[in-house]
Amino acid sequence: MGLGDFIKKQFIDILHWTEDSDGVLAWRYPVQGFEIQYGASLTVRDSQMAVLVNEGKVADVFGPGMYKLTTQTLPVLTYLQNWDRLFESPFKSDVYFFSTRLQLGRKWGTPQPITIRDADFGMVRLRAFGVYSYQLADPRLFYSEISGTRESYTRDELEQQLRNLTVATMTSALGASNVPFLDMAANQLLMGDKIREALVPVFARYGVELDAFAVENVSLPEELQKAIDARISMGMVGDLAKYTQYQTAQAIPLAAENEGGLAGIGAGLGAGLGVGQAMADAMKNSLALQPAAQSSANPAPAVSEPAPVAPVADDPEARLAKLKGLFDKGLISQADYDGAKAEILKKLIG
């Protein structure tokens, strides 16, 4: 070591860290020759903690404040080094600073679908993503389990490990919860709380405190999503008979806008009956024209002659009866009934 470096080292008696960049969680103070002057000043700012490491072992931990590094403020290091109260020589130690600021808005997600057992659909593969926040709470554990002796350790490096822990724990938590997917998707806040409850001890093992965990979206494969959509549609339809009745009632105002209005409905029904009568007569005549031999060999089944049907379209009384039936069934409104009735009576009187 040159004379300049030696002189420079004598004046390095203030150890501190100003976080000039975002995302650094652990930083090793660059002590010249790893020697710290006895009586040096250690400044730990708010949202920071500091750790002195002696010969690879964590010695003393410091929270926010200003400390004069003596045997009084270094009890663990003094014990490890067997210093007496007259010790004033420089000592070798590593100083690490840790950021305890809350890391907000960190994103998590499932790179691949995870498979869980669902109460409604059996085995399903789902994807999920959201945000979470955390902070470094125990620098001693964090140093020994995660960051180690690196010059710096960043948030991005930590979150690569946290992401894998999150997905593995989430799979176990959801699989053991027995909560149907539909209930989870409808209450993502409850789902996030359940996953957070399972993740808290996992993060704490590494000296990290999980502050919040939120689920923003849960999705299923496309084919299963289509099946859910079909089930929802069937539930919305409900009673098919009532749905058909509703559809008929919806069609009546459209029919009233056509030529003949609601009276045309009765006429149309009468015409339908007339067509049915004509078809029956045609079938009867066709059977009568077959050869006698064929008739004896293969006798045709007897066809009962249908009772004559009065043409409904020209019978005002039948039309009024039909109209009253529609009104009694609730298929037309009072206004529609009164209007059509007036039209039929007008033609009858006129």
C-alpha cells in the first residue's frame, strides 16, 4: 500500500451509505484493506440497517442511528476478538448496509399454467398474476441465506427466487383450499389473502417480510372457459317453458306491426287449419285411386275422416275467442286486446 493510500485510510472514519440508485438491497462498504479505525463513526439512515461481519460470521447488527465503533458499541465483535477495554487499534471487518424500504408494486405471475384439483371441474390448469410488496426485515438472515459476500445484491436478483417460491406455495395453498375456481375468480381479494397467509412464513425464512399480496387476474384454458360460459348462459335462461312463452310474447308486437295487425294472427291460425284440412283430403283421395288388387294385397290403414273445421279467418266470433285466449294467457297486453277487439267488432257491425 502506497503512502497516499495509507494517509487516505487514516481519515476514513465515517461509514455510511447514500442509496444513489433504486433496487439495491445489500451493499458492502468499500473499506481500504478491510481495516476500520477504532472509534470510527457509523451512520445508519432511516430505512437502513448495517451488519459487521467478522471472519465470515455476522457479529453486530445496527439499526438507524449514529454509532462510534468502540468496544461498547461492538459487544459481539469484542467478545469474538477477546478485546480488552484498552483496545484502540484498527480492526478488520466487513460492513454491509441493507435497505429496509418497502418495495411496492412488484409483479408476480405464473410463467406456465399450474394444475389444481377443482370441486366443479376436476383437474384444471389455471394462470394467475398480480402484485405484491415486501421489505427486508432481518439482515442477519438475509445475509446468511440470500445475499452473502457479494459487493451488492439487487431486488431483481431476489425476485427471481421469490417468484419460484410464490408459484410453488400458491399451487399448494389453492390445491389444499378446496375452494371451487368460480368462487376464487369471484373473490380475488379472499384468494390473495389466503395465498399471502401461506407465503408469510416462506418469506420470513429468508429475512423478508411480505407486506401485501394481491391477485389481479385468474384465467382458465380457452376450452374450459367456453364450457363455463355455456353453463352461465343456461343458468340465465332458467325455465325453458317460461323462456319460450316470453319469446312468443316478444313476437306479438312485431306481428301487430304487419298488415292486418293482431287480427292477422287469428287469420293466420285459421289459414293454417284450412291447409291442414286440404292436405288430409288430398291424402284420402290418393288412397281411393289405388288399384283394387293392391288394396286387397296391402290394405291401407283406415283413415278417419276429420271433422269439418269452420274457417276461422272469416268467423268473427272465433277470432274474438282466440284473441281472448291470448289475453288470458298473458301473451298480449290490455291495450293490444282492446284494439284488436274493436277492429273485429267494427267489421262485424259494419
